[in-house]
Amino acid sequence: MCKKCIQFIMIPIWIICLLSTNIWAKDDDHGNTCEDATPVYMNSSIYGMIETSGDIDVFQLDVQAPGASIAILSKSKTDLYGILKDSNGNVIAEDDDSGELFNFKIGSQILKEGRYCVFVKHYSNHGLGGYELEIKGEVMINFKYTTTMSWTDYKYVKHVVNTSCKSKGWPECSSRSCSQEKEIEVPFEQDIALYADHNSATNCKEKTKRYKIDDDEDWTGLYKGENVHVKKKIALSVYGKTCHNWNCCGKTCSVWIDVNMFDKVADSDHLETNEDNEDSIEIGVTKIIQRMPIPESKYENGLVKNLSLEVTSVNPNVKVSFQQKEDEFVIYASASSNSKGIAGTNKQLDIPSNISAQAKPNIHFIDVPEYGNRLKNLKGYVENVDSASYSVLIFTLNDKWTVKPYESQALTPLKKDGSWNCDITTNSGDHLSKKIAAFVVPSDFQLEKFSKDDQNIPETVIDASIANLIVSRSEKKIDLILE
């Protein structure tokens, strides 16, 4: 065939390929280069899809103010990888699994004013899936705070609530009634001794002594002595009535309750104030800024010395608080901003009033085989779960995720102490797996059969798990990077 004929035939093929490429490019939700990137903005999110093998989505971010702290993260149930570059194509940061599950999270980067590009791709060249990209703009707030630790003196004192009524003299001798109520605030939670009495059985035709503690709605009768535990306050009520006959003519009926408790006497002169505390915090973050040991309270000359702490912040955008936890004060700070700058938020975070009593389930690796090791097993433990009700589901990643030790033996049981042990090199090439993932799932969980083309861990696993852990390893980095 002549050359002209060949060229005539080949030209339409190239045109068709070019046209096809343009058509496919239009179906891509986001551009693949910085030049055709999709704009994104501070404190916003955008959705994307890795639609084809090797697809890369690129987003353009313009930083208007120098010194902005930017955090970039993905939310999805597929395995994503993120890269942040400047306008010259230089890599500033990249990440694989620092976010939840298999998501990337590029931590706070202090950026100069200018244009940046965010590249989102699947960890596997063959992986697909949808995701949400979130851009967080943050600023650092510098602040000073003052801590004042003081001793307060308390002494065992007696409070009295009483009532007294007197009948008329001869010849009327009419009966009289009287009552009294009193509420006593306690300076700290303690046991209180109550003692009730009246002046005589003959003088008092009727006598009532009763109390209620803290938020109780009903009164409790008090007949003689009783010890009660009070957190905040105790209310007391007494009532009396004289008799109505000549024997108690002009007599008095008195009814009372004695309250014996520790009450505040005075603040001690011993104050420990530190005004030179300095720290910095990111917008929208709550963190522990200091721990202060608590000296033991002591009895001195009949006094109880109780320790108190006051923490104040000079910066109105920083809220400080503290908790008394066992033998220390834990001081917290949280930051918010009312400005319309980089942070763009006026959300005020509240310091938790107490530490959660319900422990969160967690999974830990205590012995991970090094990259290339064929002999060692993967070992770990799970805490804060019922070992009989939960098991561990383990996957390793080479070209795709596989179940360990076998798909027919997917669940690794927990021992009574929560520990577990799994062989992760049951197939050829497993010693070169790049990632290891473990999920805590119910012991009756049924794993769906893997598709040959599926590159992702099934969403049913992610949805059923109550805790998970992922590690990455490579031949260049023998030390594991906990993601």
C-alpha cells in the first residue's frame, strides 16, 4: 500500500483519538493539572470522584493572608492520597493515612500568600471511589493566663435551726404553734451530723423535725440523730405547738435541729499566684496547657485546709478551665475568634465539665513484622470491649487488600485479656505488603466475598467496626509510621 494511502487512513484515527480524549476529559469532575484545577476556599468542602484508574483531581487554593495555617483532609471510605504543592510545583506536604480510616490529613501548614494546588488520588492506581475534600483555615492565638492556688481554712462548726412558742397564761391557756425553715449551703461535699430534740414532752403537744438533701423533693423525718451525705445544700424544717390545758399554761415548746459540719472560716494568707504563663493555641482546638500537682490537705489546730485553684485568661478569645483529677489539676484552653479573617468562625468551644466515665474501645499493635519479614506474626490487644463479643478483622495491602490469615478464617478471636495474634504471611508476597489494617468487629460478623476487581475494603467492615488501626511500612523505612 502506498505511503499516501497509509497517511490518509491514519489521520482520521488520530483525530478520533483526540476527539475521544476531549470527550472523556469533559466527563472528569475535576481537572488533572493546576492549570485546569477546581477553585476551593478557606473553611469549605467540596465533593469529588476518582472515576477511572489513575485519575487525579486537582484543586486550586488562593491564600490571601501570609501566615495562614491550613489543614487539608479527605472524608471517604476509599484509600486516598493527598499532595499539597506551591505554584512552582514544589511539594510542600503529602500524606496517606493520617486521617480517619484510609483518609489523608495534611496537618497545619503555615503558608505564605499565594496560589497552591491540592492533588487528590487513590493510593492504588486501580482504585475508585467518591470523597469529600475539606479545607480548614486556622490561625494561632498567643495568650497569657494566670493561675492562683490558695488554701482555705474550714472548721467543724454547729448551725442551729430552732423554733419556740409560748402559750398564754391563766385563765386562757390557749395553745400556740410556731415553725422555722432554713437552708444551709455546704462549702464542699461531706458527711453532716444532725441531732434533733425538743424541750419537754409535756410542753409540746406537737413537734416535727425534718430535712431534705440537695435536690430531693420530699422531706425526711428526723427523730433523734443521723449522719447524712450532702453535696451542695441541706434544708431543715422544725415545727412546734404547745398543749392546751392548765398543766402547760404559760409554758414554752421549743424544737430544734443541730447541724455539725465543716464550714469556711477564712482564706489563708498563703496564696501561690503565677501570672507569667504563656502558650499558643489554634482556632477551634481544645488542649491541655498545664498539669499542677495537688498538695495533700492537712489538719492544723482543729482546722481543715482545703486547696482551691482559679485560672483566668487575659485574651477574651481563649477560654481556660480546669478539672480536679485524682492527684492533679488539669488545666484546659480552647480558642475561638469573632473576626472574619482566615478562621472565619465565631464558634466557642466548651470545655468538658467532666471526663467521660465510659472508656472508648481501642485497638493497639504491640508487635508488627518488619517489611520483608516472613516469620513473625502480627500481635496486638483490644481494650474496653467484651472479648467474647468482639473479634479482629485484619487486612494487608499489596496490589489489593486481602484478608488475613485466610478469607475462610477471617476473624481473629480475642483472648480474655483482649490480646490477639495473627499470621499475616499466609500467601506469597505478603511479607512485602505496604499497609496493614485491623478492625474490631462483632464476633458474629459475616465478611462478604471479595470481588476480583475490588481494590477497597468493603464498606460493611468499616460500618461494623467500633475501632480500627492502620500502619504503613516500606523497604526504605523499617520503622513503622503509625497513621
